[in-house]
Amino acid sequence: MQQVNPARFMDMLQRLATFGAVPGGGVAREALTISELEARRWLCSRFSAPHYRWYMDDAANLFLRRAGLADALTPVMTGSHIDTQPVGGWLDGAYGVVAGMELFLALDDAGIRTQRPLELVIWTNEEGSRFSPGAMGSSAFADPTRLADFLPVTDAGGERFEQARDAARQATPAATSRALGRPVHAYLEAHIEQGPVLEDGGFQLGIVTGIQGVRWFEISVTGVSAHAGTTPLAARHDALMSAAQLISRLGEMAAARQDPALRFTVGRLEVSPGSINTIADRVTFTIDLRHPEEAVLAEMEALIRQTVEAKTGACGYALRSLMRRPPTRFDKAVIETVAAAVSATGAPACRLGSGAFHDAMYLADVCPTAMLFVPSHKGISHNPAEDTAEADLVAGVRALAGAVITLATPANALQSTPN
Ligand SMILES: [Zn+2]
């Protein structure tokens, strides 16, 4: 789209990064903190023309609606999140939101009114670092019954999500309240890749076909605590030594599959009583297992269970499933719309799956959805060093604009496909 203005776009992106900017680099703008609310107010202040309206729902998701010529039609939605990790980078989430802002302003400059209304959304608490779980806003939008579980969740300082949500409402008087969850014609989210695939391949844009599935487990190993100085090695029920053997065996088993798409991570280990001179009586550790194929996840889970059950010796073992999410397959018609818009930009591009979760994962449950990636320098994110070349960021805005305009034209009927 001709009217996409790179200078204005980069200026807005840099301005958004000032809310919660950390001296020396990075952005600290966790969900619904003062910095995030100030950033939301700034966003609202940028759009005051009569064809714009701001709304906020019961999960504090913020929507900027751009009226369509056929305004009763369901909207085409784009957006992302502006919350960050405790200290994150300037592009994760922010990119997709500012790309949508630039799209709207470019449409204004071009004097274009789409047939379908457009909505730019800022999802609440995608990162999940302040309130757990992540993607609260988009998951509550997809299934409003989830909100009841989220409202009592507290942050590290004891503040409830509900209080923070109410404060967000008060801080954003420009937004009219609206009910959670509404029909959406299509959702398209632009985001940084947060991995190395695009940069390594020399691609400027990525057409995202889906998000890999995940299963989380917690394994407990129970032994007997005893004095480190007096208990002979042969007489011990050492939970930490047993856990270490088990972790090593599971890790070797995962590596032996030589599957480049498989992810296996033991990221948390808790040792009780955690004393230098006491044999551990209890160890718990977690497994984060990911793959784009549900069948592989099931096979791996069976192998993990067998390995844990087969472990004998002085200790007891128990495995608990914490969370599972099947792979998300984005909508074929939206993917092809994105592919056509990407190809129109002339930017080198490829198709890829997403290794990380995104709000789009929940939207895919309720409407035709896809994503568009731009490269992450060295694959880095959740880090002040997060960066993307300006030319790639701008190419992404142009592709997003092309795809959203196509989706907002009713003649281009979407053949929705099940996920
Ligand atoms: Zn993100």
C-alpha cells in the first residue's frame, strides 16, 4: 500500500518503546501497570476522527474500531499485545499493534473506507509474567467463561487481576465498555518471529501456518532425607541423585529421535529440603514438550511415562500432567490471503510454523486466523537486545495492509476451514 509511511510508523514504534523504557535498554511494561496504561492512553490519543471508536471489554482488552461502509458486517481484526516480560524488548507484541495503527492511518491518508469494519486490538496480559497464565485477554475473548478463573489471580504484590482490570477501565475513559467475545470475520496478527529461521534463510517475511502443540508435565521423586555425613552411599534414598539420572535418561531419549522439530525442556527443578548437608527427600521437575504434530506429542508422552514408570530403585516416582494444548493450524484461506499480500510486496518470504504461543492461538478457536512474521535479529526476544531491521518491519506493515484490505472486501469470501 502506497500510503504506508515508514517514518511515521517507526516514530510511533519508538514512541511506544518510551513507555516503561529501562535506562540502558529494554522495556519494562508488564500487563496493566502504570506504564502500560499510559501507553494505552497514548494509543487512544492518536485516533480521534469520527470514524474511530474505542472499546474495552471485561478482560481489559482494548479495541479501536474503524467504521466500515457496511458496518453491520463482522469486523476484520488485527493487533497483538503491548505488555512485556519484566524486562523485554521493544518489538514483541508492540510491532503488531503499531503495524495496525499505521495501517489505519495509511487508509485515512488514502481516503479508503473498507466495506467491513476493521478493529485493532490490544490484548491484555499476553506475556503472563505479572498474572498467570499468559494470553488471558485473548483466551477470555475466545471463551468468556474463562474470565471467572482469571479475576482472582494475584500478582507478586498481592494485587488481583480484577483490581488491575478495573484500574485499566478508569484510566481509559475514552473506551466504551463492551461484552467479552464477539463474532470476528478474520484475525491476522503481525509479530516478530522470536526465532532464527527467517534471518538465517535471508527472508524478510514469514507466512505463519500454525503454532506447535505443547504438553507440560511435573515429575516428583520421593526419597528419604538423612545426614550427608553419616549415611553410607548404599543406604541412601537420594531423591536428587535419582532425579538427575531420570532427567538425563529422558533428555537422551528425546535427542535420540533426531527430530529437528521436537522441543524437550526441563526448566524447573525444586529440591527439598535444599540443604548442603542433607540428602534430598523430594525433588520435583517440569517438562515442556513441544512439536507441530499431535501424534508425535502423544508418542513422546507415552515414552516419558514408560521411562518414569520403569525407573526403579530407592525412590518413588509420580508424573502429573499440568497443561496440554494441541497444535494450532491456521485457516487456509487466510494463509493464502497473507501469501498473496506478501508476494505483492516483493519481499523474500517463506512459510513457517510458530515455536512460541501467541494470542492468535486462541483466536484460531473462534475465527479464521493466521499470522505474519518479520525476522528477529539473531532470533533474540524477551531481551533488551531484541531487534529487527527497519526495512523488514516496514515490509511487514505493507503485507499486513494488503491482506487486511483483501479480507475486509466482502467479494473475497473466506472459505473457512476447521483447525
Ligand atoms: Zn508477543
